[in-house]
Amino acid sequence: MHRRWLWIASAAALIVVSLAVVLFSDGEGQADADEAAATPTVTVNVPDSTPSSSPRRTETAKPSPSHKPSASATTAAPKPSKTRTPQKASTAGALAGRIRPGVTYRGLATFYDSDGTGACMYDASQDVMTAAMNHTDYETAKACGAYVTIRAAGGASVTVRVTNECPECAPGHIDLSAEAFAELAAPSAGQIPITWELASPADEGTLSVRYKTGSSQYWCGIQVIGHRNPVARLEVGTGSGWRQLPRAEFNYFLAEDGGGCGGPIRITDIHGQRLTVEGIAIRPNVVQSTRVQFPGPA
């Protein structure tokens, strides 16, 4: 009788222990499940970044020297394979340099014999309405290719394209081709007071692109020609995104290490309008036309 009760007590104890183990395991499993259900899955979207430009190097070959104005200055008051529709850049307000849209500037006009060549490294042109911008407003070639409308005190006006720099000229001073100056005053005047502002001619046609002499997949310089609005920025497409290139005083955008040379090109004007051009091969010193042009300012 004593052994029978001992056996029953042992069995009961075993059952109690088993139930405790089961309950403990279920509770721990439920806690793990609850903890897992409360942990969200996070997806991080990393925006594309523009790699920094490579350091600028000194060019061994310098562009043709700038001219001296004919009248001394006095101090004055300051086809690619694919094209895409122009887009607005998000930083449009910061793109313009010293010469800004809608602003009237005052200075002097002089004249010299010009064929359209000079510091901007453009070829000689049949368009004789050209000008050399003073050093301050030239602003490391930012003024190259810009169109400005100049007005004399008597009401005469002329629109010219900036193709050169006038190092000796004071801010506001523009040294015109002889033909352009003659539209404002007689050559015997020598120099005259003027006002001037940016223009955006509608009949400019399409822009062109040229790789600098010596360009290759390891180093290249890129020039934009025939743009109706001043060019503020040039980027090249690389495997990691768009890369902005620095602009040299001789009006080429340089990729010192070759990154992006021969790839897509994105050009932005001072109004924030962007053009993307693809299919421009590295053909040094060859002007390659495109089918695109900036629209007029909004």
C-alpha cells in the first residue's frame, strides 16, 4: 500500500513538471513572435550624388592673347543620337554670375578690329557683331558666347556676341568690333557711354559641341558653341552619375582624369534650363552639331 502511494506521487510530480515545461516554452515562443512582429523592415533610398571634380591643372598651351582696346578706358560705373527636352535645374537662382538677366549695366564702349576670335577660343566668324568683355565681367569665361544688347545715349542700339576678353577695361566697359561700334556712333568718337543688358536671340539655331585638341578617354576639354543663353554649368555622365566639370579661362570645361569623356553631356544655362546630349564622340577640334537649343528665358 505504501509503495502504491509512492508510485502515484511520483507520477503526479512528473506530470506537473511536464506541464510547466510546456507552458514555459509556449510563453517564450509567443514572446519571440511578438517581438519579431513589432520590428519593422526599413528600406533606405540613397539619392544619387555628383562626384567632385578633379583638381585643375595648368595648361601647357595657352590661348591666343587678348587684345588692347583702341581707345583708352576711363573708370565707368560698374547631331547626336539622342536628345532630351530641356529641364529646369533646381539651383537656377544661383547659376548666374556677375551678368544677370533683367539687369541693366552702365559703362563705356570702345572698338577694335575683331574677327570673332580671342580668349573664348571660338573660330573666326562671318558675324562681325562681336565684343570683348571687361576682365571683371568676363568672370573666368562665364561671359563667353553671351549676347548683350548695347544702347547709346542717343537711342541707337546693337546686339553683339561676347567672343573675347578686354583685360584693361574697367567693369561695365565693352570693347566692340569696329562694325558694332559704328552702329552706335561715328568711329571718330573713340569711346561713348553706354548701357547694356543680356539678350536671348530667337534665331540662333542649334548649339554645337567641340572637344579640345589633345582630348582622349584619359583627358578632355569640352566647349559649347552657339548657345543663345550663357552656359552656367557642364556635366558629363559617368558610371556613378553626373560629374560637373570646372571651366577654364579659355572657355573649355576640363575632365583632367578623363572621367566622363565621350559620355553623355548635360549643359545648363543661367536660367536653370538643362539640355542633355548623347552620341558626341571624342573628335578633337571638330565642331559637332546637335539638334537642341535652349528656349528663351521664362
